[in-house]
Amino acid sequence: MENLLTLFYEHREFIFLIIVSIFLGIEVISNVPAVLHTPLMSGANAIHGVVIIGSIIIMLQADPENYLALILGFLAVILGTLNVVGGFVVTNRMLEMFKKKEK
Amino acid sequence: MTEILGLSLLEAGYLVASVTFILGLKMLSSPDKARKGNLIAGYGMGLAIVVTLLFKEELSSDKWLNYTLIIAGLLIGTLIGMRMAVKVKMTAMPQMVSFFNGMGGACAAVISIVEFNHVQHGAAVDTGMMVVIVLGLIIGSVSFAGSMVAYGKLEGKVADKALPAGQMINILLLLAILVVGALMVASAEPQPNLLYILLAISLMYGVLFVMPIGGADMPVVISLLNSFTGVAAAFGGFLYGNQAMLTGGILVGSAGTILTVLMCTAMNRSLTNVIIGSFGGGGSAVRGDGVQGNIKEITATDAAILMAYASKVSVVPGYGLAVAQAQHTVHNLEKLLADKGVDMTYAIHPVAGRMPGHMNVLLAEADVPYPKLLEMEAANDDMSNTDVVLVIGANDVVNPAAENDPSSPIYGMPIVDVLKAKHVIVMKRSMGKGYAGIENELFFHEKNSMLFGDAKDSLEKLISEIKAL
């Protein structure tokens, strides 16, 4: 119990940030027209690719002798990059078509 | 001085990245700014990656292997990701999104495994950190396994299957995940065996959770898994005290959840119902008897005459249009009819296809003008002035059972009210059922005629018949 309380106290700023972000996320997309649902989902998909930062941090901190961590971290970097690059490129391709038709 | 400079640049980079994520999401909600929004978020992501590489840790020469692997991983991921994203057909977009989503989930799960490994090798066991590691692992692996199954199903490689006691098993697995997770957090020493067990049951739950869900629910599931991965990324942010990961992840988590809820509402289903997974799979809720009656077939010639002499035609597209790759053909039909003075619009049901907005993206690819795409409510208001409705490869979204049959699994879902129009022509390959696996009494209605065949072939025939008139 005390551990959890410590967790709460030590990370109070993050918890604050989390709660505010939740409301922000809801607010930001609440007016999206159905036309843009797919690109929005795809764009959001690319944004959670930010998890790649975690995999880079792992690799930066890993002991060069710890091969298991290096191999797993390497795998994580590839997976995260796939998410980021694939996500943004796919979204851009979808939106390109919307743009063309506006002309 | 230099150290504080690097750290400040690092945090400033994360701050800018977080802002670009918020702006990007915001701009993605408006048609003319969406593309710019996506690019802005992309640049923000690039910035976050660069500052992490440069300033997160002091560069040291004995870590050359680490740096090489990071750069190699970034390059490999970029090459493969680009290749897949550029090559994928517009019709296969939903499964592509699901695939990339799975990659993010897997990344989060692997991060948790490595962090656990660190704890095992001496880092102090802190209950709080263990909670975060365990949650990241669970959510990441459920999201990965679920996304891969969703990908396989949309790709047609995995069939809908429901285990006999599927719901029971899913609930038991969830309980098992909670128990094992709690044990890991509670134990004083790191327990690698528990970690592997937790990984295994989380993956299994991901698979079994998506397995029985029918195509009608697939958009909801992908959106839900998307927000799962967001939450998993946020746990990573918590782990490293990283604001960019935290804001990015939580934003996607909450925005994705709202999108999921919006989609559930459009289908009149509760989220719990989708999560426990019953619809469209086992057939327990599906009536066996079905609707009987006579169906009327129409030839392409008759259909062409009907349409060419109409003043208003409405097209209800569905997944069949995507499968037949008929988006360009239908646009040609629209242009041809416009030359003849016939006003043709498209009635877009929010869940037509396999993803929300799927039809919009598909038709946008064929350069169909934006104002021609009517959202369901607008289309329904117009329906009584419409002469001919052409249903192309859609089924459940025009099924009147949603309005008048309380025993139907789709009862209560708003539909495109095609029967208000004077004539309905349904283009279909066969009398097969829709993705939800239920009969459609529309097909037997006196106003309706069936035009059997592949959507693209039928449309081409229609076009040549209209030209010949």
C-alpha cells in the first residue's frame, strides 16, 4: 500500500499530465466527420509509434555485454520504426487522395 | 553547462513533439488540414527520435555495438515500413493499419520484457515500476496478438471461429492475467517464469478475443486495439519518465477510445458486448430460419434503362465494392449519368466496409467529388426523392431487420433506408449472407431487384448498356 502511495506521490506530475491528456484526446477528436475516421485512426496509430523512443532508450542504456537486452532492443527498434514509418506513410497516402479531389 | 544544455534540448524536443501530436490529431479532424496535420506529427516524431539519440545518454565509445544496432534497426524498419505502406492497395488499408498497430503493441511488450530483465540483473525492485512493466507487457501483447488476428481475418487468411465456451474461456483468461500479474507485482524477487506465463496467456487472450468477432465488428476492434497500443506506449512513458511517450500514448488511448465508442453507438452495440465477443461468430444469436420469399432478378439492360431515365440515383457502397476494386468504374458510371442529366450521389453508412470511413477513402481514390458523398442521415433525408438506389456489395447496412426485427443481432443499428426510394437494385455476387451472417429481407421485397455478378463486371455492363441507349 505504502509502495503504491509512494508511486502516486513520486509521479504526481505524470499522473496530472495523464489525466489532462485524456481530456485533451477526447476534446481534440470529438468533432471529427465520419469521412475522416479512417485517416484519423491511422494517424493516431502512427502517433502511438512514439513507443519507439522507449526502445531507443533501452538500447542506449543496455550494457554492451548483455546480448539478450541488445537483441530484444534491436527487435523493438525495428517494430517501433515499422509502426511509425508505416503509420505516417499510409495515413499520408490516404490523405493525398482527399487533397487531389479538392482541386 | 554542456550537460544541462543537452538535457534541456532533450526535454524541449519532447515538448515540441508532444505539441505536434496534439496539433496533428486536431488537424486530422478537418478535411483540408488533415494532410498537414499528419506531416506535422511525423516531423515531431522525427524530432523526438533525434533528440533521444543525441542527448538522452552521454555518448561513450564502448557502446558502439548499441549505436550500430539502433541505426540498423531504424533503417531496416524504415525500409520495410515504407515498402509495405507504399505498395499496399487502398482496399487493404484496414488490415495494414491493424498490422502496424500490432507492431507498436509488440514493441511495447518487448520493452517490458527487457526492463524486467534489467530488474532481474540487479536493478532495485520497485513495486510501482513492476506494476508499470506488467501492465505494459499485458496490454502490448494483447494488442499485438489481437491486431495480427484482425490483420489475418481482413486479409482472408484466418476464418471466424468461436470456441464452444468462448466467452467463459475469455473471462477465465482475463482472470488468470490479473492473478499472475498481481503475483508478479507482489513477489519480492523478480519471477521470470511468471513473466513468461503472463506473456503466453496475454497473447492467447489477444487471439481468442478477436477470433470470434465477425466482420461487422472489425472496425470497432481495430479502433479498440489502436487505443490499447496507445495506453501501452504511455506505460513506457511512465517507465522512463518520458513526456513525449506519455502524451502521445495517452492522447491516442483516449481519442481511440472515443472513436471506438462512437462506432459502437453507430451500430447500437455496447463495448462490453464487443469485448466479450459474441456477435457474428458462434451463430448462437443468429436465427436459423431466415426470411423466405421470392426474389426478382433484373438484367443489366433493364437496370440501365431504369437508371438512365431516373432523375436521382443513390449508390450505397459496401465491402463488395472494395473487393471488386470497382471504385473507378462506379465513378465512371456517375460521370456518364451526369452527362445524361441524372444526379447520382453516394450514401455512406458509417460502418460500411471494414473500417469507419472505408468507403470515403476508397471513393476518394477514384476522384469522386467530396460533395457527392452523403453521410447516412443526409442520404436518408433525400431517400424519398430518389428514383433508384443501387446497393453495391453492401448488405447489413441496408438490412431492414435492424429496424423491425428485435430478435436480429443488428436490431437498433441505424441503416440506410433504401426502401423509401422508388426502386432498389442490389448488386451481389450471390445470395450469400452479409458479414454479420444474417438473412436480409430487403432482397425479397417487392421494390427490390437483384443484379447478380461481380460488382465491377456488372457496373461495366451497366455503363455499356447506358451508352448504347
